Amino acid sequence: MEINDKSRVTHYLANENRYKTMTYNRSGKSGVLLPAISIGLWHNFGFIDAIQNGRDILRTAFDLGITHFDLANNYGPPYGSAEENFGTILKTDFKSYRDELFIATKAGYDMWPGPYGNLGSRKYLIASLDQSLKRMGLDYVDIFYHHRPDPDTPLEETMGALTDIVRQGKALYVGISNYNPEDTEKAAKILKHSNTPFILHQARYSMFDRWIENGLLDTLENNGVGCIAFSPLAQGMLTDKYLNGIPEGSRAAKNLTYLDKETVADNIEKIQKLNNIAQERGQKLSQMAIAWILRQPQVASVLVGASSSKQLKENVKALDNLDFSEEELQNIKTIIT
Ligand SMILES: NC(=O)c1ccc[n+]([C@@H]2O[C@H](COP(=O)([O-])OP(=O)(O)OC[C@H]3O[C@@H](n4cnc5c(N)ncnc54)[C@H](OP(=O)(O)O)[C@@H]3O)[C@@H](O)[C@H]2O)c1
């Protein structure tokens, strides 16, 4: 489909075979099936980015059976602009597919000035979701997350806000993100008591960051909650893009992100060794990195980012080879430990 400019968008008709190749996994013990690979709008969807490219990525995603789009109030930059751009694309492209989509947003990080635009108060969460719904032009989101723990707000207040958001019909399900196992256990208990459908924990997980193996995955399994793994490619390091230096326009080349050139340099030896294993498996490193995450039964979905539809297509091919031999797993472990 060709897109000429912002004002003239060609009509989008989704690929009729979109559900034939994607794998769908149950999120914990809920009724929700998520695509094994989901798409996040943290980068590449703000006002600083070309909306045509964002539209192309989302069309490609949906055509590949990716039904889950992940946003947050502060994605952009500027804050809120990813939701606003997404709202525009939703209206032009996905309006008739709304019931085939599982849309997420979150609040928890700095969003607006003053004491009510950050962290975990009821005041912040309810106001933020109202703003997000307006920006996206939606009546409800499928899942609303508390984006990070707030040590100074009682967990009962934060979880109570999530419960009321569901009762108000503004979200169908709730989730938490970046909570440690202890707080996750407490949150699950509170939400269970109020019969609030808590179905997902969104956590950073990749070959370069394995903290969730240390208790969180067990906690989620015990509570029937699914895991969705973010930054699975360590923001691009677990791909072949940095093997020969830092390409212009890449995340590490920009000053906007949490990935810098020094971090890439520190990891390059490991990246090269992992790339060799991926090649022996007949896979790209990005595909092996995604497959390695999906070996965890608690992980319902791997939440990737992409700056082009080409990257996304490459990443989805990870599903062609999800099996690892014991020897491969051991060799990977030796490199990343
Ligand atoms: N809950 C939270 O606190 C939290 C935090 C972070 C992220 N998230 C969510 O997780 C999503 C994914 O996070 P992330 O963007 O950090 O994930 P990621 O998948 O680790 O990194 C995505 C980046 O890697 C590069 N890339 C992807 N596929 C590639 C390929 N095949 N070949 C070469 N380079 C490739 C691209 O960077 P270039 O721009 O360099 O091309 C892309 O933007 C976010 O969009 C957001 O929805 C949540």
C-alpha cells in the first residue's frame, strides 16, 4: 500500500491470511491470547518521527498477525505524541479492526508538571488514562498498566485505582510493569481480593538482562499472571546492526535513548559470539534473541520495537525456529554469564 503524504492516506485492507502463521499464547491463566510477538511504540512513533513510517510498521504488524500494540502516556517524544499519532493511524487504518486489536497503555513515569503527574497515586492514574483515551480516540483500552512501582504510595491505593478503572469500563484488564517479585505478589493479592483481572506483568528481559529469572517468573506462574518481555533485543544490540560499528540513525547513534555507544562497545565481543551461534542455527541474531526468550513458558509475548517494517518482518521470522539444543543453550549461557 502506498502512502503519499499525511493528508492522502491510501485505504488499508488487512492481509486476509494474517492469522495463519502467527502463534498465540495464553496470558497466564486468563482468557486472553497474545501474539508471540507484539509491537511497542516507545520509539519511532512520536511527533519527531515520520508518521508514514509508523503507519507502515503497524500495517505490517497487523498483516503478520500481531494484534497487540503497546503504548504509554509518555511515549514520543514529546510525551503523549505516540498516542496521538497512534490515534490518527487507528482512525485511518484500523477503525474497522478495533475488536481484533489488544491495545495497551500505561502511566507511572513523569508526564505533566506538579505533584499529580507522576508515580502511583489514584489522582494521577485516573487522570492520565482519561488523557490517553482522548489522545487515541478510544472509549477503552484493552489493558492499562501501572508503569513502575511507587514506594511512597500505598499499594492499596494504586491497585484500587486499577480496579476502579476496570469498573468504569475504561480498561478491560490491568497489568503492572517493573515490579519486583515481592511487590508483584502483594499486588496480585490485592487485585485478587477485588476480582480485578490482573493478567500481565511487563518486564525487561533479554540475553543481556536476566533479572526476571530470579524469582519473578515463579511469582507470576504461582499467581496465574503472564509475562510480556520488553527490550528483547537490548534496544538493538542483540541484532547484527552493530557488528561493524555504529550506523547513522541507529538508537546508539542518537542521544535520545538509554542506549549509548559505550554500552555497545562494552558488549561487542559477546554480540559477535552470539551472532556466530545464531548463524550456525541458520538464524539472524535478532531471531535467536527472541526465540531464546520464548523458551520460558511464562512468557506469553515478546514485545519488540522496530524502526522499519523490514526489521519487524525479520523479527517475526524468529517463530520459524524456536527450538534450542542443550548444547546451544549452554554455549549461550557461557557467553552471557
Ligand atoms: N514497561 C516499560 O518500562 C518499558 C520500557 C521499555 C520498553 N517498553 C516497551 O517495549 C517495547 C520494545 O522495547 P525496545 O524498543 O527497547 O525493544 P527492542 O526490540 O530491544 O529494541 C528495538 C530497536 O532495536 C532495533 N532493531 C529491532 N529489530 C531489528 C532488526 N531486525 N535489525 C536491526 N535492528 C533492529 C531498532 O533500533 P534502531 O532504531 O537502531 O533501528 C529498534 O527500534 C517498547 O516499544 C515499549 O512498548 C516498555
